[in-house]
Amino acid sequence: MTVSSREVRTVGVEEEFLLLDPSSGRVVNRADAVVSESTDGDDTVDRELLRHQVETRTEPATDLGDVRAQLVAARRRVGEAARDAGTAAVATGTAPFGAGEVQVSPKDRYRAMVDEFGEISREAGTCGMHVHVGIGSREEGVGIVDRLRPWLPLVLALSANSPYAEGRDTGYASWRSQIWSRWPTAGATELFGDPATYDALVDGLIAAGAASGPGMIYFEARLAADHPTVEIQVADVCTDVDDALVVAAAVRAIATTAAAEWEAGTDPGAWRSELLRAAAWRAGRYGLAGTLVHPVERGLAPVRDVLTSFVERMRPAFEAAGDLDLVTRGFDRLLGATGAARQRAAFERGGSIEDVAADLVARTEATWEDA
């Protein structure tokens, strides 16, 4: 595959879902039944670490309309299979009531993870959205990873959709991001410069026991182990499919712009990973409701200013892909209410966590029933 920085790059999306009892809002461990009923002989639906989760993935596409259709179709397959199994597949980053007594999916790799990483694994039953963007070479991929780092906290803020856990409001727009950060390989990275340096770090982390293999490298942005893509792993799963498309469009524009900068030999900028982690923390804490660390100016700035700067910086990539209108309208919608804000609004309307869970069930099912 050859990809120029001037071409429209492919996008693929992985979404993770919780299985909840539609009556009580508690998790149910029925992933085996849901996966067996919804796979239909392909590998686009799979188990996750714990048995109250399932994962879907799209095929790569350049047209986000195609990506949307695939997301809706995958949600319908999983949603109908979940309903047949007496449960509901729900798009939210964390279980509102917590995971209870977790059950590990029946894979040797997953059992080994729990044996090695203990409570980190048992509390890892959260749901994210991973975005893959096509690359032409591993050299280009590393160049992209090095240059997109300061923009990833904004991606997290756009997707924030996990304020509730263990039956209470955590105070975070994305509590999932805080749980995810406990993994020893998670978070922002320093500059790599070339694939050899990237590979040496991955090998070193595996040798140190921080990961069992490349699949457990949980960097915010990584070279995908099995695909010619850069994989962005910062986002919460979005309840609304159109919110997911905004995140996918934003990630593609960031990667496309970073590739052009790499091709031009532009310096990636000396961002320390400690500052990037602080920026990610703030994005997870407040989402789009507060201030964010500005990806260019580095100080705290109003969210609208960050979004304006983002659109102007990424405008050529948005226009080339035909995504500019989708993103600007999507930003206006998300400024009105992110996923986290919608969950809190459900609590305000009903007064209980059960109301939050019921709203999540209804809104997730509406994304495929009404399509």
C-alpha cells in the first residue's frame, strides 16, 4: 500500500461495548453468547478481556459515510444478538454501577494477563474507541506518531463519555481514561525518530514484563502490530455514532497533517511526555466543559479557542477529505453536550444511576434501530 500525505487516508474504527441488564443497568457476563450469535463467520465482532464486553471493527475506508454505515451495521448485529441473549450492548466508557464480580474471557492470553497484572486487569473492563489511519511505511508512521502527540488530549475531550462508575459520579468526564492509564505501557511517549528506536522500546517493555507482546503496547498512538496503520487509542467509545465520526475525522486530519509535516522535515516540537500526560489528565477531567492545554501555545486556553486553532491547523486535511462541514457541525453539537454531559443530564432528569443506564441503553439502541 502506498499513501501520500496528499491523498485521503483510510480509516478503520474499533468500538467496545458493555453488556448491561436492560432492567437493572448492571453488567452481565454474556459475551460468549453475543459473539457466537453475531459473528456470522467473520472476525469483525470479538470478545474482550472480560465477559461483559464485546468489540466490533470496521474495514478500512476513505469515505466516512462508509465508516458510518459499517458502524451502524456492526451495532445492529451486536445489539440484536445481545437482545436475544437477554442483555443490551451499550456504548459507554465505564459501567455506571461498576463491573461487580468480573469474569475473564476464555482465552489463555487473557487469563495470563489477569495472573500477571492482577487488579489492573480486573478493573480494565472499560470501553474505548480506537481509530486506525493508513500509512505508507513504518518510517512515515513513526513520523506521524512523533508529531500528533499534543493534539491527542483534544481527541479525548471530544469523546469523553464515562463520568459514572461504582454507582457515583467520579467527577471526571472520562473516568475510563484514568483507569486505562494504570497499565504500565499506557500514555504519552517521548519522541522516537525512527522505527528502530520505536521497536527497541517495544522490545524493552516486553523484556521488562510490562507487556506480554506487541498487542499490550498501550501508547496513546502506536504502530499497529498487524496492519499498516497508526492506531490512536485515547478515545472513549461514543454513544452517538455521529460523535464517533467526528472523532474519526479529527484523528485522520491530525495524522494527515503530521504526515505532511514529516515529509517536509518539520521538527515535531519538544513536548515532554510529563506535560502531555498532564494535558490528557485535564481533558479526561473536564472534557469540553473547562479549559484545555493549548496544543500550540501550551498554556491553558478556553475550549473554543483550542477548537478554532485545531480547525485552522487541520483545514487542508479536512478539506481534502471532504470532512470540514462534518467536523465543524460536530464541534458545535459537542460543545452543546458531550457524551459525559448527556449522561449527567439523564441523572438530573431521573435522579438515579438506573436512569443513566436506561438512557444509555435507549440511546445506543437508537443508533441502529432508527438508522
